[in-house]
Amino acid sequence: MSDASHVRFSQHTLSNGLRVIIAPDRVAPVVAINLWYDVGSKHEQPGATGFAHLFEHFMFQGSRHVAKAEHLSIVQGAGGVLNATTYFDRTNYFETLPSHQVELGLWLEADRMATLLDAMSQENLDNQRDVVKNEKRQSYDNRPYGSFYEKLMAAVFPEGHPYHHTPIGSMEDLDAASLEDVEAFFRTYYVPNNAVLTVAGDVDEAPVIEAVERYFGPIEPNEQLPPFRRPHDQPALAHREVVPDDVPLERVHVGYRCPAYGTREFDALEVATQILAGGRGSRLHKRLVREEQVAQDVAFFALPLVAGSSISAGWVTARPESDAATVEAMLDEELRRMTRESVTDDELARAQALIESSELSALSRMDEVADRLSMYAMYFDRPELVNEQLGRFLAVDAEAVRDVCASVFGSGERATITYVPRANEEASA
Amino acid sequence: MTDSLAVLDQRPQPGQPREYDFPQFERSSLDNGLTIIRCHVPGRPLLQAQLIVHGDAGGGATSEPAEHAGATVLTARAMSEGTTERDAVAFIEAAERLGAEMGAGAGWDSLSAHVEVPRAHLAEAMALFAEMALQPAFPEREVDRLRDERLNDLQQVMADARRRAEKAYPAVIYAEGAAYARPLGGVEETVAPIDRDVLAARHAALLRPEASTLIVCGDIEDLAIDDLVDAAFGGWSAEGDGPAMPSTPDKAASGRRVVLVDRPGAPQSEVRIGHVGTARRIDDFHALSVTNALLGGLFNSRLNMLLREERGYTYGVQSGFDMRRAAGPFAVRCAVESDVTAPAVADIMAELGRIADDPVEDAELDAARDYLIGVFPLRFETSAQVAGALSGLVVHGLPDDELDRYRPAIAAVGADEVRTAAAAHIDPEGASIVVVGDVSKFEGPLREAGYGEVEIVRDDGFGAGDE
């Protein structure tokens, strides 16, 4: 008997264009409601970066029937948890509730999709701008190596590219945002025909689709959704930067352009990444951390970005008795080895066994099931990928791993950003 | 459009709640005294087993010798770095072939080893799990590397404002020399002398079948768990008396302290305010849970509504009790913009001051209770989460019906119980203040506020040469 979970679901589309997925699962009396809007930082214009994320905060500032911050108190008061995240390609909103509160969750999401502007005010704009600035200070500015994400994306994707800036955006741009800008953003993107709604958990399909139709059905679509402009060809990538910072250990960050999320090549890259750095049995950990003992830690990953290409990135933190140049040279050797030699059958089998467990773990949580259904529907119009993705990972062979590594790491085109302790930098200057 | 949206005017009523019970579990034991807890969680083919070495609560870092502080955490980490049967890489690869995530960790009260594995591989994984738990070799090369990594990590702590604050805080609120005053993972002076013999001795002292419990959770109805466990752990025996316990790991500092750790130019201040809290096993646990939820546990808590939504000082503020066998810390935590550090501290102090005195409003009480009751089932979706809850019962010596009792006990908490619990467990006058940030931005106002004598700490390597 196979241990693989199978997610059962149905798909519907309302007349206003809202895509709806319902996935009944009776294991626990909980329901996950998940709403993806097809708007992220890649849709932002120069001079208006950080806008999608700032807007995410407004979605908690009230709507016609919900007071400021009441959205959270209603969900928590109903015994639920919720959050929202803004990414390059999309913004998602999600709550998990006791299943008898499913209508409440749908009503809350419909009320803010339909009537958010009723509660919009200059006061809310100013307050949430302050909160976002503190979020940036806490998550990036006041962390060792905290600027790497912004620097790496800016280096790997050229000016004008939709992934050139990160979702947190520029604080100067946020300062320039007006109430009119926020309202226009809402009218453009927060519309039913730009969203996917998933309801997963302890529910029956018929009453849920009836409630969705009742609350979301009357919301008008935007017939003039702006088309997303695909990024143009990108120039050759050769970026090196040294960043003096308040850090005790040197660290090298690297970033490569890679195939977009959703391609077979990206699946192979995920397997390659698992073999490279996915745990203590991985190549980078074994060589740099365990055998040579030059690294304090290693990481390598690929971001799931869909607009034409994505980024494969990693870092190595040098131990005090080693240095950035040494660990970078070893990292290069290991990456080059991936482009030339096939990984062994055992490495592939171990990587795939770990990926399988990780998929099983993810699909045992309702919120994750709902999030994946929304994602696969929005990005690829294929929610059935929720049941197919594991098979795709398991179908990757050694040749596919080598091919994708050759195409991503083989050219040597990459961004390299090295953090050095301020003291070292002064000493060497 | 407006008319058709009238359907939104009416907030929907909840449907009929479906019953939820924490999954049933059963106990048994092996001849060597090892307790087994089996918990069937339907539809969860990824299983979780945890070996909880509670030593009747001397199984964790609390009972380690002060001169080797950090040894218990390192012992746990080194257990998966090679056994008497195979070296570290061979062991790790054997686990990976099964799709198993295997390792061990230590807290103040227990050492615990865990394995997460698909059901199909449980038998093989259980044997490997026992090998890790009972026959670790503590190879010198691996132990030295893990120790050096911890020493390097302690340097990284100094560079990270949040971690720096977490390191400073217990040392401020607990008396010097109390176990809880130090970091769980130890400090430079205590970690540096640790070698493989220290870890092997620690392992031998802690790992005792009669003071351990093996928990297995997931879709296990059809599996002969006891037989598998007996085959893997049946031969386990231990000698000696087990670890000695210190008398008061939770001895408090003699009074409020105000400690400012200087980070010239820091964009934010990391703030910690509070005092020694309480142990887990107390009669008013449920009342205190509700109290903390409405003070700083919920998004709409008093603290977060004031500091985030009204003032815009912070991305978020939380309060919490870290409940251990003895009294762990109570802390309010937030990161605030440097310029508003002093007013933020004043706001937090004011909220701590009014929790026991001011009336508790029905709405906030309802929100806190309904939240805690409602999210209870959400906390136990995966096998690992269920095993974690059961390990809490084991470590704290709580009765088997503790989890079944949770929701009715929370529902029964009233406004009076909240204020009584607050008066018993939250002491604004005794609350210490720790801030890691640009001291020039808030030293003056904090002195003027009169919280007490202000101590300023300047770490080496920060701000030197900039001024």
C-alpha cells in the first residue's frame, strides 16, 4: 500500500471570473480558506516599489462591515489563525478555522474584496507605513547579512526587470504613496477575476459553493486587467561586490539565473539542490562543513519564480580560521562537479526519499494543501499538480540533474556578494 | 453594485461545531522499564517517534554541571554524528535512504531524540533510531567540530540584536549562578573545555530506560509498535544513580535591573521586559494562559493594539511565559524604532501595571478564551505535533487527561480569575528592562523615567572606531 496522500478536489468558476477550488477532507474539524491574488512585487512600476506589500497591510485595516484590525479579532475570536504574505508573483491571504466557522471566513474575505475602500483613510495609510518600515528594520536592516536578499536580486536581475526589487521595496517609494494610489491599486488588482479561492478541510462541497456564490458572486470583475509585461532578454551576468558589515564571520552569497518554477528543469534543479545542500548528507555540507571544516554553515536553494526565469542561490559562511576566498573556491569546485559528472544512484535515491517525506509532511496540513491548490491553479491552471508534483520529482534522473546544473552553473555567469567584518576590511584597506 | 452587496450586511452565524477530541493514546512498558505511548492519528502516514529522556525532569540541561554548561545540548546534537556501528556519514546516509529525519535535541528538562519517517520504513528506522539513541560513539573529530561551531555561533549571537537580547535577558532576571541565568547552549568559557569524554559521560548519566518514554504517533493502527520497540530498545539497561538536580535553577535576581546594550547606529531597539515567571505545573495554568493571551498573546492583545496599531512603533509585540519544571522567564518582547524606545517601554510598563487592576472587558475575555479553545485542534494536525503535545505531558508529569481537560478549563476562566492570575504572576514593579540598541537615542529618557539604576554594556567590536 502506498503512503502517498491523494488530495480530492473540485473546481468551479463564478460568472465574475473567480476561480474556486474545494477539497473536502474529514481528518480534523478544521477548514483552511486560502485566497491568492495575481499581484505581487513584479507588477509594481519603478518609483512605486513595496506597494503590493504595503497594500497587504491595508487588507487588515477594515472594510464596510469590519472595523480596523477587527478582521484579526474576528478570526482569532472564532478560534482561528490567519496570515498573509506578499511575494514577487502574488499576494496570498489565508485563515484556518474550526470548520463550523467556514461561512464566517468566506464572508470576511468577500467583505474586503468587495468593500475595502469604504474603510480606507489617510490615518490608516500613515500608521501602516510606519508598521512596514519597522518590519523592514526588523527583518532586514537590523540583521547580520540582512541586506543580501535585496542586493542579490538587484544584481541577478537587471534594472527594469520585474524581479530586480524585492517585495519589501523602497521606503522612499512608500513615503511617496498617496491614498489615490492605494485606491487605484485595489480597483485594478483586488477583483474576483484576478483571484483563486481554495477551501480545504472538513466541509461538504455543495454548501460551500453555495456560500461562495452568495458572498463573492455579486462582486464585479475588472474587465481591464493590465497584462503583465514579460521581461525582455537579460544581459550577461557578472557582478562582484564586497560588503563590509557588523558581522563576525565572512560569508559568500552567490546567485545564478535559472529556469522558471513549473518547468521540468526546475524540478531537476530542486533535486540537484537537495543533493548539494539539503541536509547533513549533502555534498556541500559533507565537504565544507564536515571534512574540510572551512565553513560554519552552507545553504543552496532555488526560488519558485514563474516570470520567464528564476534565481538559484546559496551561501557559505566561513569559519574564523578560514576565509571567503577559500570557501568560494570549494563551492565553485562542487558546483562545477555537478555540471560534469553524474550524481550517483544512491545520492539520487536519498534526495528523492527526503523530498518524498517532505511532501508527505506538507500535505498533512490543511493550510498547506489549500495554499498549493491555489498556487498551482494560479500559476499553471493545473491544481492537479498537487497530486502530480511528487511524481515529477521522483521521475528526475541523473542526466536531468547534470543537464540543468550545466545550464545554470556551467557558464560561470553569476552574482557574488561577499560580506566581510568591518574590522577586517579596515585592516586590509 | 451596492444593492447586490447587501448580502454582506449580515455577518454569518457559526454552524454546529463538530466534536474534537485529542487523539486517544495508550501506554505500555518494556521489561527494562521503558514506557511506550502509542497514539493512532488516522490519515497521517508520515510517523513520528520521540524518545523523551525526562529523568523525572533531571533529563535536560538543568542538571548539568555549571562548568560544562552547554554539554547536554551538545550531547544531543552529537548523538547522530556516528555510532559504534558506523561513522557519521554512514549513519546519516542510512537514515536518508529511509526518507527519515533523525536527530536529538535538549531542553532544560529533558533530552529528546526524534525520528520522522514514512510508515513503510518504520521497522528499519526504529532499529537505526535505537542505534543513535543508545550507541552513539561521540567521535572526537565530530565532537570537536560541533563544539567549535557552537563557539562560532556564540560570536554570531553578538552580531544579531535579537539573539544578543535573548542572551542578556535571563542573565538579568535570574540570580548569578542560577542554571536558568545562562544560555541553554552554554557560553564560551563553559563550551570551550567540552570534549567527547564529557559528552559520553553525560549520555551515560542521562539515558536510563526507567526514566524515559518512547512516543509513537501517526497512522499506526495496523502496526505492531510494541514488538518493534522491544526489538530495538528491549536490551537497553543503565547503571548508576542518574543526574543530580540543582536545588533552585530559577533563583531570581535581587530586584529590578535596567540594562542597555549599546549598538551605535542601530536602526531599531530590541526590547525585553519582565521577570522570573512560573513553572508549568500550577493550579492556575489555564487562567494564566487566558491572561497572557489578552495581554500580549493575540494580535488584538492590549500590547499589540497599543504599540503596533495605535502608535506604529513596532511590527509586533508579544508577551509570554516560558514554563518549565521550575520557573522559566516571563517576557514582553518587541523591536521598536530607536527614537521611540523610551515611550514604548513606558507603554509596556503601563500595560503590565493595569493587567491586575483594571477591569477585564467581556470582549477581550471572550476573544482570548475562544481563540485558545478554537485553535486547540489546529495545533495537532501532524504526527510530530501530536507527539510534541504528549512529550509535554511526560516532561511535566501531567495527568493523562490534561489535554482533554484543556478546553473546558479555558472556557471556565472568568474575569476575576484573570486578574487574580495577573496579580500572582505579573509584577510590574519587579520587571527588569533589557534594551539592545543605539543607547544615545534613549539613555536620557530612560534614566529620567526613574525605573532604577541604568547599567550600560558595550560589547567589544561594536561602534569602536566609528566615533
